[in-house]
Amino acid sequence: MSANSLPPRRPRVLIAGGGVAALEAALALYDLAADRLEVELCSPHSEFVYRPFAVGEPYGAASILRYDLGALAGQIGASFRLGGIFSVDTGAGQVTARDGEQIPYDYLMIASGARMLWAVPGAVTFWGVADEGGVAGVVRKLRAGILRDVVFTMPGGHSWGLPLYELALLGSTVLAKSGIEDARLTVVTPEDAPLELFGRAVAERMGHLLGERGIEVVTGVHPVEFEGGRLRIAPGEPIETEAVISLPRLEGRRCLCRRRCLRLPGQARGDRDPAGRHRRRGDRLGGRL
Ligand SMILES: Cc1cc2nc3c(=O)[nH]c(=O)nc-3n(C[C@H](O)[C@H](O)[C@H](O)COP(=O)(O)OP(=O)(O)OC[C@H]3O[C@@H](n4cnc5c(N)ncnc54)[C@H](O)[C@@H]3O)c2cc1C
């Protein structure tokens, strides 16, 4: 067979990530151009984790769902590679994986999500899928009547606020089921109205729902620190309470762009390279930096 009769090579699309964004991108590409592209997903974790149910876990009301990424990718005509991407060299059209392997691409999509950061010192942070039982511990004490006053809060800036309200509402259900009537639940939020992210109609509905459940709402304030039974807020006087559950702050993973070269998540100057060597300012990183 002559070289001319070989079928043309299909453009190779590399998708960095294994969350909703990566899967939706792969799905859309499958719909639009299944037979014309070669698609590969690349993620440091082998599972896709369905997060919305995470809020139910500490209450024993739901379980997190996990799906094998390789199997999901296979269903939509993509392949899967386990491993995080370390750096991107857009000039050479290749990424360097954390294990040092160089992976070529024609098109690259980065869907590596956000980092969750500790937001309120002294509070129990709800990490969702990575929760280590802190919230479940508060719930246990609430159910047992050991805690009578809990604040649910989230930091300003970038945050996904829905779990805040779900956690508080589930808390009120726990109290009702346990026959506890004199406990106080409060939502403290930097928003001007509860769940305002979803628009005015939803905010009003959520406000009513919280009111019906007897959950107090303090809007327009930022949680600062929980210490000695007091949640410091700004602006305003501290709120006395027994426990505080906070959502984390979200921060986009940084991609530093230097002369056609991107550097991925958490790889600040001075970090180690994929082989574990310490990098210095000006070192080459999969391209020219
Ligand atoms: C508790 C909780 C409940 C939620 N409930 C809802 C809800 O009900 N409805 C809703 O719409 N949203 C909800 N969200 C928000 C939703 O989960 C996020 O908006 C969504 O997960 C973002 O998808 P993503 O693919 O951009 O990022 P992520 O889901 O964070 O996925 C990022 C992916 O990138 C991978 N990755 C990271 N670094 C690298 C790297 N260097 N190279 C390659 N891959 C990398 C990660 O392993 C991961 O697979 C909830 C979030 C939480 C925390």
C-alpha cells in the first residue's frame, strides 16, 4: 500500500480532566465528529465522582456516586489515560504528564476544575467528596441533642453556594425527626439574598423555605473566624454559636502562560518537575520559560 493510499490521520484531541466539563466536552465531540477525531481524556483520578449527592452523606441521606472513567470514556468513543498533566507546550503541541511522559496533541482542552481552599479558621469545612467526617460529627451531635446551635456559612468570592442551603435544610430535617424543637440553625452568607446566584425568584423561594423550617438567615456578611463560641463576621458583631460548618473557597487552577508555554495546577516556580527534581526560576519546563 502506498503512503498516499493510507487513510488520513485523525486529529487528536486531548482533554485534561475527568469531571463534568471534560465528559461533556468529550460527549459533544462524539456527537459532532465521532468518526473524524481521536479523543483522549487524561485525569489523575480513575473515577468520575457525581458530587451533588455529597451533601446527603453526612446525614446518611444519600451516597456519592462514582463511575469508572475508562468505561465512561469508552462509551463515548474516547480513550482514557490515568495521570495528571504537569505542563503544556503549545508550540510543540504536546503536554508533559506528571510521570514525565510527553503526550502529543492537535487540540487541547483543559477542564481541570477548581481547587477547594480552607476558608474559615476554626470552622468545620464541608469538602464534599473528600469530607473526612467533620460535618458528620456535627450532625451526630445535633441529632443527639448535644449541639443546640449551629451556623452554616460560606466565604465570599468564588463559591458554589447550593450545598450551604442543602446542608442547613437537611439539618432542620434531622432536628424535626429527632423531635428537637429548641435548637437554632442559622445561615450566614455574603450574598444579599439566599441562593441569589440562581436569580430573584429562586432567592425568594429559598428565603420562604428557610423561614418555614425556622432557619435564621443573615445576609451580606463574610465569615472571618470561629473561636471561643463566637463566629466573627464582617461587617457586624460576632455571632454566638456552638459549631460552624463552612463551605470551602474555590480557586481556579492557574495556568501560567510564558512564551507559548502553559504551566498547570499548583506548579509554581520552584516546584518539583515531573521527575521530582526541584526547579529553579528560568528552568525549561516542557518548552521555553
Ligand atoms: C458538594 C458539592 C455539590 C455540588 N452540587 C452540584 C449540583 O447539585 N449541581 C451542579 O450543577 N453543580 C454542583 N456542584 C458543582 C459541580 O460539582 C462543579 O461545578 C463541577 O464539578 C465542575 O466540573 P469540572 O469538570 O469543571 O471540574 P471538576 O469536577 O472539579 O473536575 C476536575 C477534573 O480535573 C482533574 N484534574 C485536576 N488536575 C488535573 C491535571 N493537572 N491534569 C488532568 N486532570 C486534572 C480532576 O481529577 C477532575 O477529574 C457541586 C459541588 C460540590 C463540591
